[in-house]
Amino acid sequence: MSEKRYHLVTLGCPKNQVDSDKLVGTLTADGMTATDSPGDADLIVVNTCAFIEEARQESIDTVLALADERRDEARLVVTGCMAERYGDELADTLPEVDSVAGFGVPVTLGRRPEADPVPVLDLLNLPRPVSPRPWAYVKIAEGCDRSCGFCAIPTFRGPQRSRRIESILTEVDALGVREVVLVAQDLASYGRDQGVGERAVIPLVEAVADRVDRVRLLYLYPSDLTNGLVDAVLATGVPYFDLSLQHVSRSLLRNMRRWGDGGRFRERIDHIRNLDANAAFRSNFIVGYPGETEEDHDELLAFVGDVGLDWCGFFAFSEEAGTHAAGLPDRVAPDLLAERMRELGELQDAITAGRRDALIDSEVIVLVDEPGVGRTHREAPEIDGVVHVPRELPVGEFASLTVTGAIGPDLVAS
């Protein structure tokens, strides 16, 4: 019998990528091998995203495209957030799909009737293959205990469930990478559900930093960015802060069921920059949340322009069923929302380009991710810009280079 082949497509955030890596480990253990060609696969798996409407549409479009490419005898399975959130509804809507497998359901089986229970896999703690790249995402917790007004993730990812630190470190040791990117829905809350203290993430960061050259943290809730956590991040030598701000208007943030305001955010960022002038910052903002006034928008514009974050993402408000925001009045008109998105995007593009230009002629330490492409501490993998480097530099090694140019979000160094 010939060896079975699978084709896996991952959509959405880095946390989904970790889940896919765990699935790869399971499929490999089952004797299957990967193929880049959907038409050659015996099993096609789509790990979907359901965060906002745009992501859901991309997931559906991807499934339909792969359905057209697969062989007649191949199985098409949908897993991930859409599978977990919409389940049977998704199966009924997409007859092209052979099975819908929620979190922890083996993709080789899919959903079964209640009388015939499906074996459950603990995706969070499953082993995974050695990383093919010199970096890897590592998920340290699943779920979220917060109740942000716009977010449905807790309804299908569940409450926070932190991994044991020993399990995380075992995974880090096995990956064989130079950089580890720690991810979770609420990363700074790691360990609270285990009763091990409010700041368990700090000893975790320190332990990972003892094992790899770079440790990077994604998705920090601003109220949890304590002095201790700031010091721990700076001590790793990777002064990169991904802050989940969402907006700066105090009244709008309260309606989002979020903490903070522009003044508090600015104060925290200034404090970090005073400690390390090389610190890099990323954040995301929701545009057009119900009740967002012109004054709120102007406040956000002023914050973005004055603070000068290295990287920013702007997302149009997406109504999610079951959330607080789903029933709110005072919706922002689509044409006005699009105009606000354009204003913010153009402003941030200029800021990012300016911050990249300012690095020309400076010395940087680059981790070479692939031939001709690397990153400094300022760039998170697959999210931010890159550094174009000489192709002869060995992959997986660090190089000290001089920045010779900047092209939009990217740098050129030699």
C-alpha cells in the first residue's frame, strides 16, 4: 500500500499555526507524509479562523477552492475555530466537506454521533515536529477569561487553561530553534488559572530565555504590563512589546469592556523607551466600534501620530454574535468607517517608513530565517517587515550587519 499524503492549510493567527504543528505531529505519527499539492493528497485539512467576518469568508473561500482541486477519493476536513464555533451548521452549509472536526477531534475521524464518542486529543500538550525554521511559535495557554465587548473567542475557545511550565520547556528544547515566540489569547495572565501567582509569566520568560537566543511575547494586555514584566522582557535582549490596546478613547474602551486610555498607554510606552531606546512596539486598533464619534477617531489619530509605534494593525469592527457589542446602537456608517481606516492606515504607513529610514547606517543583529531574509529584534516573524540580507549568509545563524536602505516596512542590510 502506498504511503498516504496530507495537505494542510492554516489560516488566522499564530495560535492556529501551533495547532497545525500539533496536527502535523499526529498525522506524521499515523504514517502520513505532507504534500504541497492538494491534487496529490489523500487528506486535505483546512485549519480555519473565525475571529471576524473577513476571516470566516477567507476560510470558506479556501475550503471551496480546495474542494475543486482535490482528487475524487480524497477527504476534505475542516477544523479550527470555525469548526468549533459553527460545527453542524458549517457541515450543512458546505456539502463539499467530508467532516468537520472541532478542537481536539482527530482530523482523520471528524465528528461522530453522541452514541459513538470521538476520541479527544489535547492539542495544547501534543508533541510537534522539530521546526523547519530557526524560530517557532509556542502556545503557553488556551482560552481567555476576559469579556471584551467585541470578542467571541471565550465562547468557543473556553476559559483560560495554562500549560505546566515543564511541558512548555520540554517543547522549547525539542524544537531546535534560535527564537521562540510565546503566544496565547491572554499571555500575561499565564498561570493564574493554576493558582501559581499573578505573574507566573515572568519566570516562564526567564526560563525560555535561558534556552534560546531570543524569546518574544505576543499579545500583552496593557493593564498586565507591570514593571516586573517590562524588566523581564528587556532582560531577554529582545525589547519588543506587542500591546493589545484596541483604542485610546476612555469612554469607547469602557464600552469595549477594556482597561485604559491613551494617556495611560502613552505613559507606559514612554517609560519603556526611557529604559531602552531600541524598544519596538506593535499594537492593533478596532475602527468603527459602535458609538465611535469623530472626537474618538481624532483622539486615536493623534495618539498614533504622536506616539509613533513601529507597527500597527487597524481592523474594521465586525459584529460577532453573542458579544456585548452585537446589540449596541450607534453604528458607524460603512463609508465613514472606510474613510477612517484609510486615514489611519496612511498615517501609520508613513510612521513605519520613517522609523525604518531612521535605521539606515546603523548596526543590527539579524537572525537569518531563510536565504536572503532575516529579522532583528524589531520584527516578529510573519507579522512585521523583514531585513533583506546577502543570500550567502547561513540560515539559522546570527549576523552583525549595517542597514543600507529601507523599502517601506522592510530593511536592506549587508
